[in-house]
Amino acid sequence: MSDQLKTLRQEIDSLDEQIQALITKRAEAAEAVALTKQANGDTAFYRAEREAEVLRKVMARNQGPLSDEEMARLFREIMSACLALEQVMTIAFLGPEGTFTQAAALKHFGHAIETRSMATISDVFREVESEAASYGVVPIENSTEGVINHTLDEFMTSSLKICGEVALRIHHHLLGQGDDLTKIRKIYSHQQSLAQCRHWLDSHAPEIELVDVSSNAEAARRVAAEPAAAAIAGEAAAEIYGLNVISRNIEDEPDNTTRFLVIGRRETPASGTDKTSLLVYTDNRPGALYAILEPFARNGISMTRIESRPSRLGMWNYVFFIDIEGHVTDTDVVTALQELAQSASRVTVLGSYPRAVL
């Protein structure tokens, strides 16, 4: 070993000791915070707005060589481990094990949590509503295939609040027990994933039967018992169910991204960079949509998404799901919502929450 290499390794060892000591101090401070909260009767251990603020500061002061995203990921795990000293949270997600929804939960909360697999999106909502889980994570929209209607419909009857959002880059792989595509007779996957890989499937597997199942992880679970079948799923599912990757990154769009929502029972204070989601009911009459949109334009509020669904309150009446920039306590948002209430038959604030940090 050269003297230079030996010196560099000694420097790394010294830095590791300093980093470990500082992490220990941070954990001790987190424990002190927990005791202070308990003394004041505050049971809200997890504060979404505070974590978003910390991660934004981490990324702002990052000078490389690690990327902003990687530095934030490291701090997320430190924060997750420290929070677990106060309370280990249970996070319900659309399962089974190995789904992208579970990956989104771990990206948002870190790995020092207990994840609980649920069979349906409705089950995720019920688990949080019954207080059996601290929070839930559900998919809301994909950049290629659009909105997840089942999730939208749940908000029409649920009292839960949106507490956060997660944007997850989606890579689809073709998985199987072997590695020979010519031996595959059936491909399992969720209908959204089949649609996101439509062009690849048409080109490489035009004669293979496509079977829609409840999730990509369920597809992988089935393939683990069927040698002549394959699944479209992610890396985590391949590891959990012991499958080989036959072909990587078969999604049609290179920037294929899915947005997930974090749902909980508490409202989230402003973090400084927030979004607000709304349910707006209106009658079927001329100019109804214009009347909904006009208050946002007049108050200089950017609308980032709008979707419509049947309201279930009358034939041809609709409810609009709207995302806007800003927090419900912001002055311009308060004014816009007051004006909106005069033209809409009903307005429900689903939640204000920090915009996805990364």
C-alpha cells in the first residue's frame, strides 16, 4: 500500500468517526425534542413541513460531488432513524410487498418505519381512518397514463387529509424464472404498467398473452410459481420473489414518473413551498367551469392539475379535483377560495402539503 493511499484511508476513518459522533448528537437532540413534546402534550411526532424544510436546506447548501438527490436521500434516512427513536410509524401502502407504492413510502419516510401491505386503495384509506396506520401512501397519477380514478373516488367520501406527495421515477423490467423470452407464454402486470410498456410489448412480445392483475408485485408473485410466465415489475419485486431480469427499462417513455399522495388524519402547516388539493362540486350549467377557474386567475394562483369525475349527487353533475400552488393559509389562496365558494355548490379542501422535494 502506498503512503498516499494509507494517508487517505486514515483521513476517511477520521471523518467517519466525526460523522458518527455528530449523528449520535443529532439522535440525542431528537430524543430531547420528543421529551419536550410529550411534556407539552404534543403527540405529532412526524412533521411533514419540518422535514421538507430540512431537506430543502440540505439540497441548497450541497456543493457536490454527491448530487442533491443523493445528499437528500442520505439525510432522509438519518431523519427517519432519529424519528424512530420517538415513534416507529406504520405506513399503509397498496401491496403486496415490492410495489412501486411501497418504494414511494420508503422514499418519503425512510427505512426506519413499518410498512403494511394492503390489498386495495380503499383498504389503505380504511387503515389510516381506523388509526391502525399512522399514514398511507396511494398512487394518484402517472405521467404517461394519467390519473388513478380509484384514488380520486376515495377522496369523495373520506375525511383524510393529503399530507405530502412523492414523485417516483418508474423503471419497468420484464422478470422471469429464466432469461429466455422465447420460452414465455404469458406476461402478468397491472393494467397501467401494460399500457406504459405498450410499444415494447408490441415489438418484442406480439404473440404473448397479456394478463392484467391487481399489482406488479402480484404479477411477480405469480411468476415465481410459473416457469413459462413473465412479469412486468420493478427491481424490488425481482429481489423479493427471486426472479431474473429478462429485459430492463422496457417502459415506452424515458421520463415515466408516477406521483403518489401521503394521506393522514392531521392538517399540515405551511412549509414555504406548498400545494393545495381541492374537491369542487358544481351544477351542470353554462359557464360553470369558467366560474371555477376564474378566481384562481384573478388572484394570480397557478393551477397544476384539474380532473373531473361524476359527482354521484345527480345525473350529469361533476366534481373537479384541482391542485393549486400555495398553502390554504396563504392570503391569495384564502381570497380565491372565498370567491370560489360563491360560484361552486361545494368546495372541500383535501389538504395543503409540501411540494415534493425530489
